Amino acid sequence: MNFPLKQPSQIALIVSLALGLSACNDTQATVSTSAAKVEKIDSAAAIEFINQAEADLANLNIEANRAEWIYSNFITDDTAALSAAMGEKVTSTSVRYATEAAKYAHVELDAVNARKLNSLRSSLVLPAPLDPAKNAELASIVSELNGLYGKGKYCFADGRCLTQPELSNLMAESKDPAVLLEAWQGWREIAKPMRPLFEREVELANEGAKDLGYADLSELWRSQYDMEPDAFSAELDRLWAQIKPLYDSLHCYVRGELNEQYGDEVAPKTGPIPAHLLGNMWAQQWGTIYNSVAPEDADPGYNVTELLAQNGYDEIKMVKQAEGFFTSLGFGALPDSFWTRSMFVQPQDRDVVCHASAWDLDNLDDIRIKMCIQKNAEDFTVIHHELGHNFYQRAYKNQPFIFKNSANDGFHEAIGDTIALSITPKYLQKIGLLDSVPDASKDIGLLLKQALDKVAFMPFGLMIDQWRWQVFNGTIKPEQYNQAWWDLREKYQGVKAPIARSEADFDPGAKYHVPGNVPYTRYFLAHVLQFQFHKALCDIAGDTGPVHRCSIYGNEAAGAKLNEMLEMGASQPWPEALNVITGTKQMDAKAVLDYFAPLQVWLDEQNTEANRQCGW
Ligand code: X8Z
Ligand code: ZN
């Protein structure tokens, strides 16, 4: 899960330097004997250190996973205290090893050990300062923030108290702006008390990052991508610039349709879209408002939520069906312990963290998911997403501990989504959910549904860490937290708060990953990568039709290629992993644009016909 030491490994400047040096091996003959000896002793000491740290962290990780699993399955003051105590131990150990790793940075090592050493130094998400009191303080804040989110509820005037998934259902289903507004505003009440905790957390973790030699936490977070931090930021800008014209067309179309549905008062024709009207608590995926904006003549005429209900799908059957996709590709079935130890249904008798997650308790076979599954299309996709994590974890289980991770964090998030892109009408027919496959005239409807989830997500996937990185590096001051959040929401997504907000609010805290300290850029990357993977796997499967109609279900050649990449874990820089499936070492949003090309044309026609003024 989201433990500091389990965050993706990476290879920053240090490793490029080390690799550069090792390319000069032949010059070693000219080095004096005593210098060579020192070098040898140094590298032996470094390797001994790496082995020791790796073994120690591997053991600690299992203990920590158990404490964290219990805490998020049963939130009480006691489990919070146990989780904080464990967090304290894990952080102090990881910080100690990260500090020591920096001392060996000058040592010439083979590529594997150089990569491990770099990972030890820079894989932390929330490094604590070396001072034990500050470390303890940070650990307790981390636990408290997680608890505040997990326990969050909003109670309506009639006494009904709803948890996060229940409020999300309301946001997806209701078309009554007053109800939507109340749920939207009510959920954000849970975040107000997080503000001082978050502010202190940032202060402490920044100090920890500085202790490790980084300018601030932003630099540390951005150094986990096998390239210089600023080059990574530039890479994100490049990808977003590719996608933005498509997003603008979608935004323009959706805003126009919402205006027709709700009228000028609630949904104005121009400017940013009020954030409570997009079918999702955070306006991050808009697929649930598909019915309100669907094209009249190109609607495929089915709805996965209804198909699941009509076919008697309960939570377990939804997971079994998703597992079936992976096994059809040649992956082994999930172990019995997955079925007995996972949490699929929200317990009625206690507080749990409902936000979906996938776990690897023992770094071998004890893989599980934890979700409050809702029986709808959205969660059917999320189940595939979570199982993508589990199948990745199992595929890299034979790697050494430090490499038991994805190539970069975007890869971990992309695998299940790649599989879910294959949930096409053809697939639904194969598994008996759909009687017949709609003809090509319905493609616009299918593409629009997909774009409402995938394209709409992209600016959201980007803006969260744009906000956090600026918070970490001091550009955004604590007294500007909320205003800066909405400025970025407007800049990237073209959405606005439906009612006035102030610095008494802390709206970022109402999104799980902020109190949960999960870096978010991974999801933006995943939304690009999954389209690259899907296209490449469809090619391998020999599918020659339009890529949005391709399903790799049952294709073992595609499965074998996917597995080849998954097995690598984090053992090599991510461009190498990308190359295995796609034959390229570059992330490229062209795959997204190609997938949605017919939709882009259609959206632009609609917007022109309706004489819409696009932009905000
Ligand atoms: O948090 C998740 C997964 C768990 S890693 C359910 N996702 C992001 C979110 O919900 O905000 C998947 C898509 C984006
Ligand atoms: Zn995920």
C-alpha cells in the first residue's frame, strides 16, 4: 500500500552518474593499486549495506502492511495508535537508510546495485526529519488524517448520515441541483479540521526532504521518474498540451448540454462548469452523466449498471468476472486467500477506509483488495483497476524486494485500466451480458461515454499535484490553500465551486489522496499509458478494427507480452518497460487522440452547429 518504503523506485541523477562511470571500466587499469583497492572495499561495503537495508525493509514492510490493513479495516483510536507507531518505525528506518545511501553515492557499482541504492535514497513519500520527536509527530498526523477521511460522513437534516460511497452514488444519480449541492458541500465539511494537520505535515516532510539533500518535497516527488525533476515537469506539460484541444472540445459540448438541461441560472453557457453537476463528487470522471449528454442517434442503447443488475451480479460475481479477464490472458487464478481475506462490501458495524485499494501483504501471494463495492458500471471498472495492481504485484514477486514495484507509479495505475479498455460490447456479448453488439453507427455514443471518464479525468489527474508541488515548494502559502486549489481547478479543468468558498474550507482534503498522501500524477500518466498499452496489445492480438472496439479478452499472446513487462517490476528504468510492450521508450498522448479521433470530429461539429463559444 502507500508506505513510504513501498513507493516506486526510480533512478535519478545519481544513478545516471554511476552508470556513466561504469561505462569507463577500461580506464581502471590506469588507477593506482591502492586507489583500486579503496574502490573495491567501498563497493563491497556499499553492496553489504544495500543487502542489509533491503532485507530489513522487506521484513518491516510485512509488519507495516498488517498494521495498516487492520487500521483501514477497523478505524478506532487503538488501531490508529498502532498504525502511527508502525509508521514511526518504518519512516525512521527508511530515513536512516536513505541518509546512509547518499554516503555511497560516489561508489562505482553494477547497474542493479546502483539502481537499488538510488531507490533507497529517493523512494520516500513523506520523509520525516531525523529528530525522533518530529518523526513521531509526523506519524501521528498521517494516521489522524487517514482516520478523518475514513470516518467522514455527512448527515442530512432528516437524520440520514451518508458515507463517502453513498454520497458519491447520490452525486452520480441525482439530477436535482439542490440535492447535488448539499451532498457536494456536506462532504467537504469533513476536510475543514484537516487543514492545520496538513499544514504541519507539509512543514515536517519538507524538513525531512531537505535532510535528505532535496530542495523540498516537490523535488523529491518529482525525482522518481528516471529523469531530472524539472525535465519530468516539462514532460507533463508536453503530454497535457497534446490532450488539451480534445479536452476543450469535450468541455464545450458538455457545458452546452448541461446548460440545456439545467438552464442559465444553474449551468451557465459560458465560463467554468459548476463542479456539482458533473456526476462525481470531485468532477473527476463524468461518465455517470452520459445519459444527460448522450447523442440522440448514436446511443448504443445499453447501460452496464443495468446489465449487471439484470444478470444478478453481486459484489463477488463482479470480482470473479474481472478475474476471468486476467485468466483468459493466461494469468493464474487468484489464490483462495484473496477471496477469504479481501474486503468487498462495506461493513455496517464499523468505520473503514472505503476508498478502493489493492494490497500485497507478504510481497508474495497474500494479495487482496479492499473496496466498498457499489453494484454499478463505475465500480466494475474500478475492480479491474484494483486487480491490475494485484496481478502486477504477483508478476514481480520474484524480483528482489526493492524492485517489487512498477516501472514507475503510472504503470501500476495503468494495468487494470488497460484491461478495462477491453470491456467493449463484443466482450460483454462474449460473457453473456449483452445479446448483440451495436453496429458502427453507435460508436460515437460509446466513445463519448469513454471520453467522459478518460478525457475528462486528465486535467484533474494533473492538477492535484500541481497544487501539492506548489504547496511543498512554498509557492502556495497556507493562507492560500483553498483559493489556489480553485484557481488550478479552473485553469486545468474549467470547473468552479458551485458556491463561494473561503480559507475556512480545505477542499483538497475532501479528496482521498491528499489526506492519504498518495501522489496523484501517477493517474495522469496512467491515463496516457493505458491507451499506448491498449493499442500495442491490440496489435499483438491481431485486431485490425478500430482500436475502441478492440478487446484483448482471451488472447494469450497479448497476455504473455503484458506479463513480460509486469515481471520486470521496477528492475529497469521505465522507458525500458514501456518499450517491451509498445516498442517505444516515449510516453505519447497520440494514442489517446487516435482512440478518440472520430469523437473529436463529432464534438467539433456539434459545437459549431450549436454556435457554442468554447473555452472559459
Ligand atoms: O484512487 C484510485 C484507485 C485506487 S489506486 C481507485 N483512482 C483515482 C481516484 O479514484 O481518484 C483510480 C482513478 C483515479
Ligand atoms: Zn490504483
